[in-house]
Amino acid sequence: MNMIAGAITLGFTLALAPLASLAQEEEEETFLSSYAGLRASPDNPLDEIYIAPGALTRIAKYRKVMIDQPELFVHPESKYTGMKPDDMKAIADAMRAALSTELESGYQIVEAAGPGVLYVRVAVGDLMLKKHKRGILSYTPIGFVVHGAVGLTKEITEKIDLKGMKIEGELLDSQNLEQLAAFTMSRGSLAGKPEGEVTSWDEMTGLFGVVGKRLRCRLDNSAKPESQWTPCSAIGLPPASE
């Protein structure tokens, strides 16, 4: 499920593009380095995963992780495509923070590439934006930290329909940028409910937390015998009904 990027760079990228299956496109037009090996996860068919040959043994040796600032992609069919840069940054920062929170107890989070450093790239895509009724309370003061203000996080999520949200990510060697693993997730695969909308900041960050938990699970699995693996793609889903 590739993202075709016509990007506006603001520390991260906002692109008017869907997550579609276009693996034949040129590498620079897609988010992931490669989509060729993605296959449905055995424990959650709405998740796709790829692990390069021999990569599990190598991934187990990485104890440091560098998490890039996530990229955001707006669906091309979104009737409204405008969003304040601070709102975009708040969402990207929330995803990055969720990944860091889940990984930091077992891995060292670093800010630079180097030996033994795993480079994590993630994107949030297929966002559908809604025009929010403007008022003086929507004014953003200069230098304001939007995600630190009570009430403004609610305003951000009121502008976004996340029911079709897609997540893409990959793990790369930070020095040579070799793709070791890749994954895609839909909102349905994260929440177990493909219908409906996420309407609160806590719900959205909760979904981001699930992404972090599954990533941590896969990193931990790489250091275990396969017989001891946890079914990572099932993390965050409600128990199956009897």
C-alpha cells in the first residue's frame, strides 16, 4: 500500500496522496524503500509485514533506535486539504512520542546514525480532513505549543476523519539504509473495528500506542526462538467473541 508523495516539507511531509498498491512506481515516489515483500500477517490479515532474508538475526543485535519524525499524507479525495502546520506537527509528534514510549524501556533512543543503530521511519496516511468552523478560539499565537493546550487537541481531531487511516513503517540500518523489515497497518487492523471514526485525541494517540507496542513486540521477538514469539499483530485488538 504505497504512498505517492507530492510533498510539502515542514520538518515532515504532508502529501496529497493515498496509500495504494503501486509497488511498481519509482522509489522516490513512495514512502517505503520497497513494498515488494509485504505479505498479510498470519495473526492479523489486515496487517502486512516483510522481513528481509536473514534480517531477524541482525535486528536482534540492534540495541539503539533512531526514530524519524513521522510523515503525514492526506487522501486525494479529501474535500478539504488545509491544515495548520502546528496541528500537523502535533499529530506527528504524538506518533513519534508513542513509539519512543514503547521502545525506551528496552532500547536506547538516539538522535544520530551509527553502528548498532536501527533507523525507524513511519508515516500516517489516508487522512480525510474536514473544514472546522472558524472562531477566535482557533487562533494560534506565535510560538504556541498546540499539543500542550487543553481543548486544542480536541479541535485537531475534530478536523480529521481517521476511519480510513493507514500506517506504514520500515526498519533500516542507519548507516547503509538497507531495509531490514517493513509493515503496513490500517485503522481496522489496529482497533478491530473498520467502521466508525476516531473522535478524540486520546483515541488517536491510543492507536499510535498500538503501533509502538507491535513494533516493540517484533523487535523483542527477533531475539527469541520462533516457538516463543508473541503474535504481535494481535496486540491492541479486542478479544475474539465466543
